[in-house]
Amino acid sequence: MRQGTRDELLAHLAEAAGGLALGHPTRVAVDGPPAAGKTTLADELAAVLRDRGRPVIRATIDDFLHPRAQRYRRGEYSAEGCYFDTHDNHALNRLLLDPLGPGGDRRFQHAVYDHATDTVLSPPVTTAAADAVLLFDGVFLLRPELIGRWDLRILVSTELEKTVARAVIRERADVARRWRERYIPSQRLYFATVRPAEHADFIVHNDEPQRPAWETRAR
């Protein structure tokens, strides 16, 4: 394990993501619990890669949700519902990951759902450059339905109790119940059944974001 500055971590990840020669866009998963720092890390990594001249596609699992009625059909605080019912993984594969992968035509859509209005989206189809890097952040990204689609897998790790405090600061105090009854138990289910750390290329320990530690893992 290595510990360093934020810039050192980003340079290390940029070298890994930018160094793959695949003949198709590089699909990078930035996985981890809610409020672990996935979105921030993906945004910062995107900026570094763009500064190096690479075209970057930014997308998130939050734009591949099922409608609210399906997400909460087992109840608002169901951990099983959070894991099994929340995300439209079929659409994610069909519209984004497979088109950018081997044999794909690079014509993709980056979203299927608008969280604010709880409505289905159909954005225009875009064609990716062959050397583009997709940086995709979200929860449960190394699950069996998705694991084979990623060319590089980053797992952002932090103590689950710290994510509650971060969520309360980021959102509002009444999210604590949802975190403790839905989000954290669903992460424990994911870690127990999928064991994402065993599938990650990099594990970023993000308890101290400005002094992160990271591991490079052999697949």
C-alpha cells in the first residue's frame, strides 16, 4: 500500500487509465459506497486526463435508475431493494458499456433516467472517439451483471460510519435513517456476496481525501 498526496494518486490512476491500448474506449468503473468520494475522484481524474489530451466521457449510475415505484417496491428502507431493484443494469450494458466495448460501434447514450422528475430519458446518441476514456461512478459496479464490461476497476473505500456523517453534511439530518437501514446494509450485502475488493485493479482508501492511500491489485 502506498500513501501520498491527492495529485500523486490522480497521476497514478491517469497513467493506468490512459495507458491501456484496447482499440475501443477504455471503460473505467469508480465503485464504492455512497458518500465515499467516488464522484469527486472521477471528476478530478477526468480533468487530469483531459489536460493530457484524452477525450473523456463522464457518466454515473444515478442516471441509470429504475423509476421510483420499482426502486421502493420492497419498502423505502429495504437493503435488498436498494441492491436488487434500484439500477437498470440491462440498459447500462445495452446503451453505454457494450457500444464502447470490443466489437461495439461506439454509439452510446449516457443516461436513461431523470431523478429530479422521476421520468425516463432518451438523450441523443453520441459517437465516442476510439481513444476516449469513460469514467463511470456509482455503487455496486463490480456486481456479476457488470463486472465483465470494465477495462479498469477502481474501488473507493472508506469506513461506512464515516459515510453517514458525510451524507448528513452533504444533504440533511433526516437521511441518517435511510443510510443506516437501507444504504449501509445494502453495501454489507454487496461486500459479502460479491467481494468487490477481490475484483478491483485499484483500491483507494479515502478516509483522508487529501492524504489517500491506495493499493494496486493483480487480477
